[in-house]
Amino acid sequence: MPGFFLFFNILPEIMSEFIYVTEEGLQRMKEELDLLRNERPAIARLISEARDKGDLTENAEYSAAKEAQGMLEMKIARLEDQVARSRIIDSSRINTKTVQILNRVRIRNKANGTVMEYQLVPETEANLKEGKIAATSPIAQGIMGKKVGDVVQVKVPAGIIPFEIEEISI
């Protein structure tokens, strides 16, 4: 349980930042929160069953159920905090003059000619398999605010890579 209490000690420091999300991203967080809240009765039942077995000091089932309850409550608190701090990004104000969050961007690696297409999304919605990268990632940070035709030097863990911005769309 030490991690559980540590989380709540640092929570006030985290709470001051906004989280920018799409409407779909906020909806997914709310759905996950509902699912987690619905798990509470099942864990309470496990604790009750383990408690009925007698001595709690050496009851592994009871300890495991209490730990599961603590982890569940921590996840619920984290999600509640994220939902409370979420601000929906107004997609109607997104344009394609410069690269910005929610844009789909086609870039060419000038070093090897590889063409990649990504959508820049909030960190909570990033999914590389779907071509969505976090706006806080090194590549996104390197191309943010740039225009079609610009060549940028992006510092990534593997070194510095030159990218040319070929297309910006919504």
C-alpha cells in the first residue's frame, strides 16, 4: 500500500495541469472509469469472502484482495483526475497552414527517403499502430508550427534526423 499513499501525496502537484483531449478521447476515459467503478462490488465481495475464512494476519487471499482494491482505487482516482482536468480541443479551429495538434502530417525522412504519415494527438490518445503520435513526442515537437516544404532537424534517441514536411491535412 505504500505506492497507494505516495500517489495521493503527489496528486495535488499533478492536478494543476490541463490535459487536452478530443471528444472521443474523453469519452473513452469516461467509459473506462465506469468499467473500473463497476469492479468495486466484485472486489468488495472477494474481501468479504476472504475475511470470512478467519485469521486475517496470515490470510493470503485477504491480502491479495485488499491489494487489488488499493490498485483499483488508485486507477479510479487517476482517471477521475484526468477527466476533471480534461479540456476538449476545438477541431473547428484547426487549420492546415502550419503543423498543429490534430493535424495529419506526411513527412519524408531526408536521410533515407522514407515517407511517414502521422496524426498528432494528445498524449493520452497516442497509438502508433493507428498512426497517431503524441504531440509531446520528439518528432511532433520538431515539426510543430512548421509549414509544407520546411525541412527540420529532429532530435530523436537515435540521433538527429532531417524531415521534410510534405503535406498537412485535417
